[in-house]
Amino acid sequence: MAETDRPGTPEGARLGSDERRDQILACARRLFGERGLDGVSNADVARAAGVSRALLNHYFGSRRELYREVVRRMMDVPPVPVPEYVPGASVEDRVAQSLDGWLELLSRNRSIWLDAIGIAGCGGDEELEAIIDQARDRAVNRAVEVTGLGPVVRAHPEIHAVLRGFSGMAEATTREWLRHGRLTRKQVHTLLERTLLTIIRDVVPEVTALGE
């Protein structure tokens, strides 16, 4: 399928299929981030990426398929490095830095995040819900890694469920911040940090004891 050169594509430039796909996704992520899902059409993305509508549809099909891939890419970013087991780095340090990285990701992708968790929460898109659910599991695994709870979780799988409950609270809290403005980023950070540290120190020992 031939491409249509448009403004924004250097004259004579021919990208490989993977590069072109990445270019389209970058433009889509920017537009969805600025306008939300309902404010962007495939034609808008094609124009911004400098490709034909037919080429965009060849790679992604419907607008919803394109959006799913944008969300998948956004949620699959490498985790922010934290000083996990460096001498002198406390659990508080690791939790604080990890939360900083997560909140920064959401802040930069506000509209995409809010639309994605809203659609997934309504059960209107099973594929998008699966993408979000996988991201939730990765977030829990990351929390286990950052807090050093690996041995406890392996011995007591119910702690994974406890942390999934925390992730649900984290989603609701970020919605209060990003959508409604009823909390500031600093307030969200403090709430999530103190809650997670309380779970680690107080809740985890009690829950594991109840299962014995």
C-alpha cells in the first residue's frame, strides 16, 4: 500500500513499517492526550502523522483499536528506577520515588488515563479492560518489588489481593485529582504513600496472621 506524503514528513523520506507505526502512535498519543478519545478522529491522527487515512486504517483499523494501542504503550513504559536495595535507602525513599514516577506519568497523559479507566470501569470494552488489568498487575508487582514484599507474597498470595485493593484506591484518588481537582498532586502523593506504608507495616502482618 502506497503512502501519501503530507506536511510533516520530510520530502523523499520513506519510513519502515515499524517506524511509521511508531510515528502514528506518537501523534495519536499527543492528540488523545490533548483532546480525549471523543475529540480525535482517525483523520485527525492521519493528518498529524502526515500519512493517508487508508494507511492509518491499514495499521490500526478503527479509532478504538488505535486508542487501545496508545493506552497499551503508555502503561507499558519502563518503571522509574528507584534505589531498591542500596545501603541507606529506606522503604520510605523507595515508595516516594516510585509514586513520584507514577504520578508524573499520569500527569503527562491525563486525558488518556481518565478516558481509559472510565471506559474500562463501565465494561464497554473488554480488550481495553484487559490492557488496564494487566497494567494493574504490573503495578502490584512493582509495589512488591519496591517494598521488598516478594517473600511474603510468595508465602501468602492473599497479599497480592490486598495490594490490588490499594491499586483501586490509587485509581479513584488520581481521578479526584486529575478530573475533579478535589485533591492536589501533593495530597494524592501523601495519601498513597502513607496508606501503602501502613499496609506494609500494619495490615500485611495482620492479614497473614489471619490466614495461618
